[in-house]
Amino acid sequence: MDINDLRSLVTVLSFLCFIGICVWAYSRAAKPAFEEAARLPFLEDDDPVLANDHKEGN
């Protein structure tokens, strides 16, 4: 096994990892968790200090 075989093996393993991540990201099992994470910015309260500064015009 020379360096070119190792490079080929790493390329194939990286591609398989990429395909695995794509399958996981678009799977139906992951969808509820992603939708909940997408709603997080809207559920958090605004920072009262920043809201007061904005009202005062600073």
C-alpha cells in the first residue's frame, strides 16, 4: 500500500461521510429537531437593555 492508495481510501471515506451527513440532514427523523431549532430565535425574549437603548434613540 503506497501513499496513493491511502489518498484514494481517504477520499472514498470522506465522500461516504458526506453522503451520510446529507442523508441524516434530509431524513424525516431529523425534521422535528431542525424545526424546533429554527423556532428558537423567535421564542427568546429580547434583551431589555438593548430594547431600552433603542427606545431612547441611542
